[in-house]
Amino acid sequence: NVFVRNERAWKTVESVRGKTAVCAVYAGFQAPDDRHGVWNENLLSVLRAEVAALRKDGFRVVLLGDFNSHIGCAPGVGVPGNHPDVNRNGKRFLDFLDDCHCVHINGRADLTTGLWTRQRGGFSTVLDYGLIAFEHISSVCSMLVDDRGLFPSGGSDHNWVFLDLEDNFVRKV
């Protein structure tokens, strides 16, 4: 599982108000034959264990990255304004959210500006997400998806996602 080690990176930060662990994630793209299915299942399995351990140690856990997951637009589950389809990675991703008691911030219109995290050749979609545990959602000030291309992307077809967190949050003990 060398790829699992290479496709996520954790950074922890401690302040007088609490501890935060942020993980950058890349899940394999969703091919029609699901060739990266085992890869993604293994990655999410490792992340589940890490999220549980960090939360047990009192960390507010945040995950950001390209989950290559289409999760549709159903209220309370998907992202409003998104395409209606849910792919296999999307199902895995939604199960991960449930298992880890997390929520994706993309679906929160009160917190998120912008929609399309990937744009290429006239096609726009949401594949990249910001996640946080339910009990810490109140510490999210805002999230910006730069789907207008205000910040240089360095040639990537993925747009920048900026997450602003308040350093004042409830610690789960």
C-alpha cells in the first residue's frame, strides 16, 4: 500500500485553544472499470483509522483534497447546483463521511462561495471537498472554491479551494 502513504499528508497544529489535524488527500480517479476501486477503498480505510485516532486524542480533524467523487446534488447529501450523478467513488466518499461523522463543507451554501472544483474543456464538476467533523462545523468561517479562476492554478484543471477556520472550537473529549 505504498500509494496510500503517498496520497495523503497530515499536518498538525496546536494553539492555546485546541489542536487541529489537516490532511491533504488524493483519491484515484473513477474509471468506468473501477480500476482504482481497491486503491480508494484502502486509502479511505486508513483515513478512517487515522481520523478516529486523532479525534480520540482531541484533534479537530479537517480533510481537503481531490476525492474524485461525484456525490450528486440531493439536499443534505450532495452539493446544490452540482450534477445529479453519484459514482462509485461518490458512494465510498459518502460512506466515509458517515463512518467518520464528518460533513463536506461544499454542500453548505451558507459557508461556501463557488462551486466547480474542476473545469476542463467546457466541462465543470465537483470532485474536491473540504471535510470536518459535525461537532466542529461551527468553527468554519468560510470556504472559497475559485471557480472563476482568480488565483493562478499552475496549469491544473482543478481550482483552488480555500478554507478559513476559526481558532475557537469545541473539543470532543
